[in-house]
Amino acid sequence: MRSSFLSESPCDEQHIHGYGFNPQSWLQVERGKLPKSSYSPSSIESLIKIAEPPVVPLYKPLDYVDMLSRIHEELEQCMPSERPGLYLVQSQVFRGLGEAKLRQRSLHSAWRCASTVHEKVIFGAWLRYEKRGEEIISDVLASCRKCCRECGLLDVASEMPAGNFEIVGSCGTGSSSSVVTFQIRDGRVTCDRRKIASLSIPFCSMLNGPFTESQLELVDLSENSISLEGMRAVSEFSSTCCLGDLPLEILLEILVFANTFCCDRLKDACDRKLASFVSSRQDAVELMALAFEENAPVLAAACLQMLLQELPDCLADDLVISLFLGATPQQQLIMVGQASFLLYCLLTEVAMSIDPRTETTVCLSEKLVQLAVTPTQKQIAFHQLGCIRLLRLEYNEAERHFEVAFSAGHVYSVAGLARIAGLQGQKTLAYEKLSSVIASNIPLGWMYLERSLYSEGDRKLADLDKATELDPTLTYPYMYRAASLMRKKDAKLALEEINRLLGFKLALECLELRICLYLALEDYKSAICDIHAILTLSPEYRMLEGRVAASKIGTLLDAHVEQWNTAECWLQLYERWSSVDDIGSLSVIYRMLESDAAKGVLYFRQSLLLLRLNCPDAAMRSLQLARHHATTGHERLVYEGWLLYDTGHCEEALQKAEESISIQRSFEAFFLKAYVLADSGVDPSYSATVISLLEDALKCPSDRLRKGQALNNLGGVYVDCGKLDSAADCYTSALKIRHTRAHQGLARVHFLRNNRDAAYEEMTKLIEKAKNNASAYEKRSEYCEREQTMTDLQTVTRLDPLRVYPYRYRAAVLMDSHKENDAIAELSRAIAFKADLHLLHLRAAFHEHIGDVPSALRDCRAALSLDPNHQEMLELQKRVNSQEP
């Protein structure tokens, strides 16, 4: 699906600049043929168009390091009740940085330290929503006789704190009789007068005070909407303080009765009993109305939990939406206590993921704005609503919301203000707004990217180049430059430009652009390779401004490429895997999955490639499909083991591997067990066990791709044990079956044998063979002199600017040369676009070294936000803290 939702509106041609074919091309594709004439060099101008990047509805503080540091400091000093709100803000920072795992950890921390049931319910629902698609893990854990209790549903009635209810004492002298009988229409219920009187002050006054009823032994309650059964239950409660197993109708009667006569203990007991009757969305909607009317917070919390459990589906229910949008401040207090901002923050986020244009999304976001109190809450809420209004082409309202967010300190909202000015024909004003922000703040990549939208020619390209220099992860500059080069009929440079980004970031929109470039060159073989990669990552993806399914273009391209049988597919996969061509390998596997081949094995291979390409969500999906398509019980157990291992359940993963081996000794079962043990075992004795397991795996049938991996892993274990000859034998055997990555292991063996030249040559072979070779350059840098090391690491940064080791090495060299400011600047360059613990750790140490204690402490706190348990970081923070004046 398209993630850049702000570029999809069909209503505003200025607002939408999609990329793809011209209209004639669309019509031809929709009719089922490829419009070859559209790809001639003379029509490049109409073929390639680039969408303006969206103004994203995310919280993006100007200095995320400083923000994380301040949050961490507040978490250390605040009251426990304030922590969930701080963790929410932390999660919003991580969301803006694109750090999904760190965001989930923040939400989990908020859930763990929640001080109220309402916070527990909201954050539990939020985590379940974030982890949707992983429900299978609970089923697999259950098969290990282990329940996944994390963030499970609460027993709201038992979790809600008990009220402090006083038993009403004597309040006068009434009838001398110890009993009182209540007339309920045609029936009567006899009760203990003293115990009924103790239920509430009104009852005490009525039965023992200056009222007529105090002198009566028969009191008529026929007009108080309670039945005989209900009154008997009230009488029983007055004696035992317990309500038995009563039907819903009777409990509802008692709740109303308790409110009428101010029987707080009875009402609380009834409220808790009613919570157990919430078992469906319909129950929740109907009983929430009663909870509002009768002020029943336990019932309301149970209803809320049931509704949030069904996110996102429940937001398609008009009754649910009416409930959330129509809740008054008093009703919100009943439903969610003091956590209204948290609730509507969650609801708005979910609604935006469904469709940010709908009236429902607007109304929920407006609710959030109304509830925003602190400056940070206002930044989050008003910026988000501004993005929604911009998407709906409601420019005046959007501008007003962006202004509030910007005034509250959210500098990124200037992008929205500039976008509106540009759309209204005031490009100079838009340019000036961004120039002012650049001049008054430490410049960031997005600032130059946004300013480039309001200029042309060399000035535009200069801004885009500066944006890439400051933040090489931004996709738009690469796409614009590639399209510009293609318009100049320089296809080779255009492909080089877009490949710069795709070498380290598999962005769907960039793959789509590269497909257009290939189609313009009639290179259908390369185009279909990228189509297959897109469909692997996002099976429902639509191209050409959302008009055509990627799968349809793939079908059309099939007629223009060579078809392979199963044997040829395996040969092609072997060739691409050996050359470390991950996208090419994905394409071959996609083709094979369309045939009758064993799908379980193929989906498993697909998951391995996706992990290598840093696509963990897609990898998890492929692994689940592998489990679904497993043809045998022992194969299924292996895939379940990998599912458990990838989600942190190592002990259960081992259990699955052992179960599989007990059924049938197989390569994958032994490999899984060895892998998990090698990764989780700190006991040196594990090495012998891992070696034995890998040797057992190699004795089992498997293909050369997997055996090469096993030999490579076995070589690594031998190196760790100091058995260099055995390691060299393993790596050499792996290379004989073209496991190219074994060059790296063999280089390590050469290095440990004090032969750096041989190690360097070995890594050079890997660089020459591997299509994706940034890691190879990085590893080779360890085996050469400083000048060549610096050259290799510059190459690494050019190929993959997200790899942090080159920045750390260069910074260390500068520090050794007493160029402290330059060293810190080198680290800061990477930290600006990548939140990394090691970079922050090193910068904190450098700050400490030059005596800049506040900056050192800031980096320590920010780093501990990334990993609160990092021991070296904790020790550095303690040392720096002791230096504070």
C-alpha cells in the first residue's frame, strides 16, 4: 500500500505530482498491454514524474537527542503516576525516527508502569495493535504449554482499586422492631432493619430517622423499579456484603436502586459484577451507555477494554464511533479516568492508518486537540490535525493548526505552513519561511528538502544535495535527481542515482521509480525483478499513482521475459544467492512460489532474504506462510522454532527444534538448535555442542545454499574456539560450493594467523563477487593500513550511510589527532539521522574527555533511552554524574 498518503488526493493537480506513466500509458496498461511507444527517449518527460514528499503527521522534535535526554531525566525524577505519559512522548519520538522496535519498547514500558487500570487497558490495546499479525506467536507458545500473558486482557473488576466505603452507623431511633418488610408490588421481602440502614445514609435516615417509614414495619418500594428478586439480593448483600450469581437484568435493577439510595458499597459490588457480562462489541456499546448513566466506572473500563481489543475493526462501527465522539468530559472521566489524551491519541493514530481523510479521523483528532494541555501534547495533536486538514485540501484550517503546533515549539510544522503557501501560489513566501528556520536552527536534511520544493534549477539541486548530505536516508532527493537525469537521456546515471539509495534502503517508491526507468529502457528482465521484490514486500501494492496493481504489471511483463522450469529456477537462485544479489534472489523465489514447488521451504528462504534486507515485518509474514505451507510435522516445528526465536523466546525455540529432531533428524532442525544455542549460550561448553549439532546437520540431506551457511557458521565456532585449521577447512569447503560470504571467515583466519595481506586479498575477492558489498568493504578496512582503511570506510559510507562503524573509526582517528571538535562533529553528522547507542556512547565519552559535562550527560541519557540496561552506558553516566557541580 502507498505510505505517502498526502500525495494521493485525486482532487488537486498542484498537490499531487505522482510518478509513473502518462495518461495514455495508464489506459494501455489497464487494457492489458505494455505501451512500448511511451518508453522511447523522446517521451521521457511524460513518463517519469516524482511525487512531492508528504508532510508526515509525526512528532519530530528539532533535536531528538535533547528530547530523549530530557524525557529520561524526568523519568528518573518524576512521580510514578507521571511515567506512562512520559513513555508515550518517548514512543512518539521513536515513531518520528522510524524506530518501530524502540517505539514498542516505550509503549511496553508505559504499560508496565501504568498506575491506573485505564492506562493499563489503553497501552495493552496499543501494543496489541502494534503487534497485529503476530497473534500466531501466542498459538505457538500455547503448544509449548506456555501462555503469552504479556499485555493480555485484564480482569478489570479485580484490578480496579477498592473504594473506601464507611458502614453507616446509628442515625436515630426508629421502630423498636429489628426487621423491616418491603412491599414490592404483590410480594414482600423481610430484611434486617439495622443492616439495610447501614447500606447508606438515606436508608439510615428513612428507617431510623425522623421519617414516617422509621415507625413502620412495612415499607412500600413498589415505585422504585426493583423486583422481588432484586430486593432479596439487596437484603442478602446487607448481611454478607456479597452479590451472588445474578442475571444481568437483576444486576441492572440493583445498580439503579443503589444509585437512587446512595448505597456506595452495593453500587461498587454491582458495578464489578456487571463488568463480567461484557463479552462482545455489542455488549460493550450497550452497557457503556448504562455505565455513563449510572456512573459505573468498572463497567465502563470493561466496555472500553472490549472495544479497544477489536481495534482497528471497531472503528468501522458507527455506534462505537458515536460513543467515542459523543462522550462528554464527565462521561470520559467515567470511561477512562484521567487518561483521555492517551485514549484519543491511540484512536486517532488507528483511524489515520485506516483512512486519514474521513470525517471520523478529523473528529477524533479534534477531540485530541481539545484534550491537549502540555506544550508537547499540543505539538503532537495540532500538527497531526494540520496534516489531516492538508490532506483534505482544507487549507485555512490546516494553516491554523500548523501555526499552533509551530508556536508550541514543533519546528517541523513549518513544512506544513510552507506547503500551504506554495499551494496557494506563494512560493517565495514558502521559500522564505524555510530559509528563516534554516538560519535560526541547526540545519537538518528535511529543511533543505522542503525548501527545494519552492525553487528551480541549480538552486533546487543544491538544496537537494545538501538534504542528502545532512540526511542520506531521505528518498525524495535521489528520486528527483534520477528523474532529472532520465529526462536528460542519461539512463546510466539515473539508475546509478536511484541505486545509491536502494543499496541500503529498500523503499517501495524507489523500486517503483526504478521499474519506470527500466520500462523506459525496455529492460523488462530487470523491471520484473523489482516488481517481484515489491510484491514480496507488499502483495497489494498499487503503482502509477495507485491506478494499477503491481501484480497486473508483473503479469504483463511475464510475456516479455524468459520463463524457467523448476530446475532452472533453482540454478538461477543458486547463482543470485552466491553473488549476494538479494533482490534478484527474491525475484526467483517469487517465480517459484507461483509454481507447484514446495512452498514451505521457499517461504522460509524468502524470510531469510528479507531479514538480510532489514525488512523484519515482511520476514515474519513469510515465516508464518512457511509454517502454514509445511508439508510435514517436523518441518512445521522448525518454522515454529524460528518464529519463537525471532520474537525472543529462545527456550521455546530450542524445545521446538528438539521435538522436530525427535520425529526426524533433518538439516533444518539441527541448524535451528545450533543457531539458538550459539546465540544464547554464554557457557563455553556450548561450543562443543554447537559443533556437534552443525556436524549432524551437514550429514542430513539439504541443498548447497543451506550447507554453505552451515559450513560458514561451523567455521565461526571453530575460530571462537581457536581451532583455526578446522575453521579454514570449513570456509574452504563452503567456498567450493560457492557460499561467497565464507571469504569473510577465511579472511579472519588469515588475520589471526598474522597474515594481513592474505586477509585483505580474501576480502577483495568477496567485494568483487558480491553485488551488495558495503559490509565487505567495512570488514576489509580492518586488514589494511590507515590510509587504505579510511578509503574503504569512505566507500562504506557512500554505499550504506547507515553503517555506524566508519563514523566511529573516523571520529577516533580525529580524536587521536587532538581534533576533538572535528571528532564530535563526525559523530554528530551520523547521529542527526540515525539513533544509535554506540554513536551516542562514543560522543558522550568525547564530551566527558573535553570536560563538557552537560553534553556528556545529555548523550548518556539519550543512549539509555535506546537501551536502559546497557552496562557501559550506565557506568559512564554514573561517572559523569559525579562530575556535575
